[in-house]
Amino acid sequence: MKNYKDNSSSNSDNYRSDVNIFYTVKPDIALEKLLELTEELNEEIKRLKPVEGDLWQTIEEKLLIEWTYNSNAIEGSSLTQGETLFFLQSGLTVEGRPLKDFIDAKNHAEAIDFLYDVVNNRREISTGLLKEFNAFLLSGIKSTPAIDSNGIKIDKKATPGEYKLLPNHVLQNDGTIHEFVLPTQVAPEMANLCNWIKENGNNTHPVIVGSIAHFNMVRIHPFDDGNGRGARLLMNLILIQKGYPPAIIKNENRRKYIESLSQADKGNLNKFIEFIAESCIDTQKSVLENLR
């Protein structure tokens, strides 16, 4: 099995040593077994993957619909998976649903298409690339919801592909307000994240790299909106680059997802990585079911 212990460091002048806890994985037997299972399932997918016909293309289209539906639903979209499929295939909206939910579905599907172009063209993950993903996600969006320092909901003018200029916050289930990385620290933190991916991408298990990248992008929250969807795109870009299918986080597991992110925020990355590994395994089993 590939090494999954992180021994990297950052070259950023503004790097803070306490950020190391957000990039460090502790040896764990349960996690190791999950990673081994992802490798076994991926080898079986490669063995069964057809070299001719349109079956694989159909499977990828199915994954795109499930990925788009679930990623947007986690962020509050009202569209069902069936409505997402109908809209993306026909271009027709469904009565009674907010227009923004359809824009988000279109944008997310186009961001996935762009992701596959990135993979095919062997583009390196960079801060500029992550800004391009955000520009796709926020295309046509005029304003984004936010919460000010007093906990009041407000609307901000959308700035697709641009780092935030004001602090952003989220209201947690316990009523407290969680503050993300300050705007002045976003550029160095994002540079550090991309450097870490580059330094560890070829010597660490892709589920580990994708999970840590995902968590840190959420932790930094570099944009006014689209951070969660962007973090999941980044994670799956890393997996797909290494020949894995995307780890689709299902909306039905939203609570567990948020709880594992919260644990990672406290320095316990293992539970979050285990959650992502389980999501990857669910996707792999679904792919294998279709291949068989």
C-alpha cells in the first residue's frame, strides 16, 4: 500500500507552523484498511472497464448527475436528482423551483466538464486554476448570501474567481459563529495548499491528498461563495488524475460530513479522511455494479 503519512513542509514565507496540524495524518489501522479497499476496488474497475462501446461514457454521465445533484443539495439546492437530470438533459426548468438552483446545476456540470479537460491536458493544480473553478461555479450569479459579524444575513455582490475581500463566517448548529481564514491570509494559505498538493501528490495515497486538500480549502474559505463545491471539485480532480472515480458525498450523509469536517478543524484529520474513503468506496461499488 502507498505511504499515507505526511512529512511535507511549506515554502511560503507567510506560512504558520501551527497550520501543520491541518496537513498531518496519524497512522491508523482502520484508515489503512479503507485505503486498501479503495485500491482493490479500483483495480477491479480498471479490469472491467470496457475499451469499446459507450458504457463507460454512460457511467460518467451518471456520475456527473449524481455529483452535481448531491454537491448542490449539500449547499441547499431544492432540486431533486431526477429534476437535475431532466434539466441538464433537456435544458427545461421545473415549475416551483428557484432559478438560481438551475443556474447552480448548469454551472456545476460545466465545472465538471472543465475538470476533465484539466485532467486530459495534464494541467497542474494552482491557485489560478482554483480561481477558474470558482468562476465556473459563480457564473451568472449576481449576489451571494453571507452572515456579518453580528450574525445577520446579508447579500454580497458576487465576485466569481476572486478571493474574498471581507471576512466570511458560518452559523453553526450550536448557535456560534465560525470564522474562516482572514482575507489577508488567503493568498499565502492557498499558495501553501497548492504547494502541498504538488509535493505530496505522487508519494501519498490519492484519497489522503484529496481529503486533506478538500478540508483545507474549506478551512481557508478563500471565496465569498462556492467554497464547499469548489473543495469537492478539487478533491475529485486529485482522485480522477490518479485514475480513481470521484468520491461523491451524498446529501443524505450531510450531517456526518459536517461533523467530520468539524473534527478536522480541531486537528483530527483521520475521521474526515475515513469519511471520504467511505464515500469513494460507495462510488466505486456503484461503478462496479454498472460494469457488471
